[in-house]
Amino acid sequence: MHFGNPNFLIFLLIIPIIIFVIYLSRKKRQKLLFRFSSEYMQKRLILNRSQSARVAKNVFFIISLIFLLVAASRPRWGKELQIFEEKGLDIVVAIDVSKSMLAEDLSPNRIQRAKNAFITFLDQLSGDRVGLILFSGRSFVQCPLTSDYSALKMFTSIIDVDIIPEEGTDISSAIKKSLTLFTKETENRVIILITDGENLQGDFKNAVKKAKEENVIIYTLGIGTQKGAPIPLINPQTGGKEYLKDKDGNIVLTKLDFSNLSWISKKTGGLFFQVTTGQSEIKEILFDINKLEKEKISERKYSQYKEQYQYFVFIAFIFLAFEFLILERKLKT
């Protein structure tokens, strides 16, 4: 036999104390009876009371208390198989880490706003598996599909535009790399692209077509403004702040590519949102994603002992009922 709350068993030590108190109380009552009543009255009182009934009531009370204390300790025996299924969606988030994400048209800059949006998104999830892809001129897996959101947040904290040396914004590569993280067992799969969408490289339309064929829905979060902003850089020699210039010496403005990002989402049945200060777009994406049917993504099996406390409670109440039904006063014949 095993106990779920074995600490309650220590209260069984008070049973001898209770028995001793009952014994002392009985002795004291007899002593007072002999002190304040005549011999005639004592005989009358004793004849009218059943001593064996009083003893039986005390015994039944003690037994019921013992069974209640054992029940409180949650006795268990006999094993049963427990199966827990975790349901959710497989979601891959791809974050743009190209140089254009340094633009400050969103405070403090695009890359930080992208990271904030991802963390806000994680805080709203429960049970879904999430993978993280970083991309610029190429893409790589920062974290495979996992339900460990703390680990994902840790990986997010080290994201920077220097993490991938190849420059550019290869959304095609990001989509194809994201598709490799999904398992064949799940049907409802989602990709979320967080990018400004500028300087698209590769055949992204072909990648979108492949995603659609695999029933993957792509949501796009546009980082930046259509007005645009220069790309700040740090001069390695002076340490001063400069702005990226083209070959003619003109400052380059990076703008949010609204049309292409909208097209990508529309083609796969997803939605496009522009990142805002209030981050209402995260709630909108979650609202739409939650319409999808969640599937079993993991299953845990383990054996545990069956709770048997109810038998002890039942026996305790039987003895309490007996204790209640026994009358100390003798019935007149």
C-alpha cells in the first residue's frame, strides 16, 4: 500500500492520547458522582445508564477517527494506465535579420519590434509547438519545433542582424526551410513571416506554391512603414553612426513591401498585418489560427496507483452511524 499524503498518518499518534483523556474523564465523572450524590441516587443513576453502551460509543468513535485519518493520507494500491494527450498546432515563425531591419521607422528599430512581436505571440500560446527560423540572404533553424517557450525566448534574446553574414531578404529560403520542420503526422500547419519584405531574393512565388500544396497557411507580419527610413550603420573605424548609401552615394531608404507580403498570405489562406505599437495584430493572428482544429502532437503514458481512500471514508461513516445510534440511557421495560 502507498500513501499520497503520508504526513497525515502522524496524527494517529494522538489516538492513545484521546483514549487516555476519555479514561480520565470517566474517572473524574465517577469521582464527582460519589462526592455530590447519595448512595441511593448513585444506584438510580447507574441503573438508568448503560456502561457498556458508553464504552461501545467511545470505541466506535475512536475507530471512525482512525479510518478518517487513514483516508486523509490517501491510501493507494493497484495500478492503472494514465494517457495524456497534448493537442495543438505546429507553427514556424521566420524572422528577418537583414540589415534593413535596423531601420528606425519603428521605435527603437525594426529588429527589436520583430523580437517583441514574437515574444508577445509566445505569451498567448498554450500547447502549440513553435519553431524559429532566422533568414536574410539565407536561412537557418534557430530552434526546431518545441513546446518549451522559455527556450524560445532565450533564443530570441540573442537575435541580431549580424547573425547571418549573407545580406539580402530571401523569403523563398525562409519558407522552404520552415517546411522542413513540419512532420507528416500533422495537417494544420502555420508559418508566420516577420519581415519588411524588401529586396526579395529567390523564387518566392514558387516557394509559396509549394507551401500551398502542403496545406501550410502563411501569415505575414510587416515590419516598417511604407514611407521608409534610412538604415543606420556603425562606422568600424570611428564608431560613429552612419547611414547605408548606394553606389552613387545616396542614402538608401528601406520601405515596407506591402504588396508582396499581402500576396504571400492571400495565396495560402493566411492574413497580412502591419506591426503596430499596440500589437493588436498578434491577437488578430491568434484569433484566426485558433479557428484551426488542433491535433494530437504528443502523448504521455504512465502508470499510477489507484486512489482507495473512499473505502476508508465509508467504513468511518458506518462506525460513526453506530456511535450515533447507540443509546446510553437504558430503555424502560
